[in-house]
Amino acid sequence: MKQYVITIAKCLIGFAVTLGVCFGLMCAAAAVPSDKIQHNLIESSDKFNKRMPHEMTVKGMYNSMCDNYADAVLFGVAANISPKDIPTSVIDTKYYDDGYGPAVGIRATLGNYPANVDYTRYWHGSLVLIRPLLSVMDIDGIRTVFTVIILLLFVLDLVLLFLKGHRAAGVILLVSAVLTQFFFAFSTLEYMTVYIIMFAAIPLYMYFSENDTALIVLSAITATVTAFADFLTTETMTLFIPLLIVFFIRAEKGEKADNKKSILLTAFCSASWLCAYALTFITKWLAAKAVTGKSISETALSAAGERVGELPEGVGSRAELFFGSIGANLSMLVPSESKINVIGIVVWLILFTLVCVFLGARDNRERCLSLVTMVFIAAVPVVRFMVLMNHSYLHNYFTYRALMSSIMALLGLFWYKVRAVDKRSERKRRKKV
């Protein structure tokens, strides 16, 4: 019991310190003079206005969608943060939109129009990088910088895994990223923060791979940064991808799966991550209420209710939305120009199943990974699609990438196996010794 209390205390300290550092960095970003970023805000606004709010970067590939609208909103928030009003403007986040779109709203803000759209339910933590970068480059340059950061971190992770002898883990990580077309995320800043956090976390999880307490605390820290920087895109990846790497490293010892230990570690890390994630949002809502005097939690919960069950245009029932949210996300795993591609889903699932069967039947071995744990991790993204039906259906072109952890878990389950030991031969060998 004492150990549990100590671990919880460490998680709370990790959460508080991490959020404090993040908020401090946001205030530092807000201190960048507004006149220094004005030119690149105008350049970015003009580029947004020349492009569609949502456009495919590769013709016929729905999952290559670029979300200029979301990035324009983010820049609108950046334009409304004032170095003369720190930390209030960092907490009371908002932007301008009078019906002509957030891209036009950026210019309106620079023309001294007061912001009219509240967006305090998020921390907008990616502005820690974006606002300083706006002093030297526009939207295209910042997207390039984010892309370079992701690729460098990804290559670093693969190099570390290969140098440490975890080649299979590295290959599975690479294959899973490619199968979920992670490179299409490079078109939009909103999609990239999760990849930066996830790839940055992997070396830390590798270093503490044998220390369960450290992994639980790391999960709280990772969740805090995720809630601070992400816009509800593929947030679960920041927990499950690094955690899967830990399980793969442990499996490479060739020992039979310890179901109880694996399940407990997954449960504790998940609980730690979920609590820190929720606390980060709650802290923002409480801080925003203290600054504005308005209840932010009601607005946030209302938005959450909309993400769960509101029927999008063209969807006739909740049952249709339920199955549509799953189908729309699975469809993004294959080349498709439509939201749902039934034939593509069937073909992909058949091919993936055949690969798993081949890996599982290649020889007589026992699993080194917990079946229950891997199935749980694989199922979480799908359950998320089912719960946030509206959000997952409308934004399937980026939410589907959370399936990366599902693919990793299943490939790892069938790959990591230890040769079964003949008990009679083992007893004879021991007698001879």
C-alpha cells in the first residue's frame, strides 16, 4: 500500500512540474513581440485564403487531407496572445471569425478587431514552438520545421532500437507507421504534435524499460504534455506506442509471457496517463474561469457531447454513425477518395490476417507477450472511435492514425514467441548436470 501511495505522489509531482514548465514555456512564447510576428501572420493568412480549408495533398487519397482550417485557427489564437498581457492572454485563448473563416480573422485581429470565438477549453501548447517560429517564417516554413523534428526523432528511435539489438521492435515500429501513412500528417501542424511527443518519449521508455514505477510516472508526464499540446487527434499513441516498445524489449529476453505483470503495468500506466490527461484539461478550465469569470467546463462538456453523438449531415441514425465511425477509420488504411471503402477494408483485413497467421504459424513457439494486454491495446483505438462517434466519423482522415498502436500490438503478439521447451528433455538435461 505504501508503495502505491508513493507512486501516486510521484505521478502528481510529475504532472505538476511538467504542467508548470509547459505553462512557463507558453508565457515565454507569448513574450515574443507582436510586431515581430505580424509579417509572417499576414503571409500565412494570405496562403490560407488561397487554399481550401480541407484539401487532399495527393489526388484520390482521402487520408492525405491537409487541414488548413485548423492551422488557421491556431494562428488566430497566436495572433490574439499579447506580450502586454501575460499570463492572462495565454489562459484566455480565443480568435476572431465573423463568418469569413479564421484565415480572414487573422488579418482582422491584426486590424484590432477583438476576438469573438472562445477557445479556452484547450491549452494550445504547440504555440510554444509556433509563436517564436512566426518571427522568422510563415506557415509553410513552420510545417517544414515540424516535419524535420518528427523525422529526426523517428530516425533516432530506429537507430537506438537497432543499436541496442531490438531490430524486430524497430521494424514493427517502422512498418506500423508506414501502414498508417504517418507521412501524410506532415501537411498539418495540428496532426504533428502527437508524433513529436510520441517519438520523443520512446527513448525515455526504453531507458526505464525495466522500472515499472518510472514507466507509470513517465505516463503521467507524457499525458500532461499531450493534453497541453494536442487538439484531440490521436492522443492515445503517446501512451501505447512507447509502452509497446517496452513490452517488445522485455519479450526479446525469450521468456514466456507474464500475463499478470503485463496487465498490471498496462492498467497502472493507463490510469496514470488518463488521470494526468484529465487533470491538465481541468486545470485549464479552472484557470480560465478564474481569469474570465465564466464557466469553461460547461462549454467544454457541451463540445464533448457533440463529439460523442451528434449526427453529422447525411447520417440518419446513431446506429449508422456507430458503424460508420469504425468503417470510415478503417477505410483510411487503404488508398481511397471516399470516406468509406468497404472493399478496401475487407482486402486490407484479409491481407493483414494472412500476415499474422504466417508469423504465428512459422514454428512451434509460445508467446512472449500477454495476449490479453496486446488485445486490449489493439482494441482501445477502435473503442475510441465507437465512443467519440461524431468526431471519429467527421475527422477520420486523421483519427485513423491511432490504429498504429493496434497494428503494432498485433504484429508484436505474433512475432515475439519463445520456443516451447520439452519438459521431459528439460528434466533429463537437469539430471545430467
